[in-house]
Amino acid sequence: MPERLDTYAPVRPVAYLLGQVASQVLTCPVRHGATGALVSPDAAPAAQTITITDPSGVEVVSAAAVGIVGSVATYTLTGLDLRTDIGAGWTVAWSLTIGGVVYTWQMEAYLCAYVPSCPISVLDLFVREPELRQRVPQAQSERGDNTGWQPQIDDAYYDLIQALIDRGVEVWHIRGLTGLREWLRTRTLMNCCRALSTSSGDAWDRKAGVYYSAHKQADGSMVVQLDTDDPTVRTGRGPFRLAPVGRPLW
């Protein structure tokens, strides 16, 4: 019979967006068990590696040693600013030794001219829902880890990346996202309310419905700007559009 291995899960559930920048830190947090606590890889650095492969199958990074910072495997990636082959087909593979057993996770990646960052912090949530300061589920009970609302923020950001990929957006050509902040804020608040809801129809369940509607509106208003778009045309949100330079607005 095959040997049963523990099911460790990397926290990042979506593809990596590799940026054409001078330096970029990649991370691979791993969680396990009923509490979802972070699992630190074994101490020996030689047992923890990362391999990054380009679309042609060439290993840009080949089994490079990674560091362990706060129980999280990290690697500082440099040199991609010299690459011009932006697009799909890249892979990032982590090989981490946990409890003497090697676990390998290979994830899809894209080389992007611009990587949208997450502009949301917990303060953005408290402005809309001040009570969230006192209702942090991760800080409650003996299983809490005091991470606050950051898991809900991270999950909203991952949902954004996956939504763009699912819609067929060439994420490697993104120049900007108009309405990004409101998209992420309403998505995160929806996640927070659902985390606090204890039954259908309670106060937090109703608030989740309100933020779901707000998020649908934000989703319909968000506009993706690509670097392949006509540079003389600026696209705005909603029903209003800015005309090309030199042409009347009416």
C-alpha cells in the first residue's frame, strides 16, 4: 500500500505574477491541521529549493536555496527585468522538506510588465465597519493566531487575480486597474461579514448581502487598462468614457 503523507497546503491558491522588476520576493507559506497554523520547513537550507521555468522549458532559476523567514519559505528573484518574453507558460516549483519528507508544489506563473499590488489595509475596513476592530475571528479562542483580518484581505486579492485570469484578461499586459481599491475593499468586507455570520439572516449575514451587492457594482465598474490599448485613448469607469486626445467630448 502507498505511504500516506500529511496534506500540507501552500497558502497561495493562484498563479504567481512575476514582474519585470529589478527585485521581487516570492513566498510560499504552508499550513496544516485543524487550526491552519503555519508549518515551518526543516532547518537545513539545502533541503529547501525553488525552480522557475520559462515557457521554452529553460530553468531560469534551478533548484536555488530559499530562506525561511517567520516559518515561511522566501526567495528573492532578480534578473527578470532583462527578459522581454512576457506572457503565460512560466512555472514556479517549490520543494520543501517538512518532517524529513520532501513536498513539491508546482504553480502556474506569468511574466508581467506590471503587477497590481493590494492597496487595502485593515484601516480601510474599519472606516466602513468600525466594529470589526473588536470582532477579529483569528484573535479569538485558544486556536487564534492574532493574524487579524489579513487572511480576508489576502483572499480578496487572490480572488482578483483568479477572476482576471478566468475572464481571459492577458494579465501580463495590464497597465492599470481603474476601480481596483473599491473592488478589493467590498470583496474583503464581504469576506469579513461571512466570517462573523453565525446563522442565516443574522446581522452579519445581512451585511454580507449588502457588501455582495456593493461588490457586484464595483466589479461592473472596474476597468482593465492594457499596454496594448491605444495610448491616445483613456478609458474611464461606468457609462462615462474619456475621448481620445484632440477630439471633443460631445
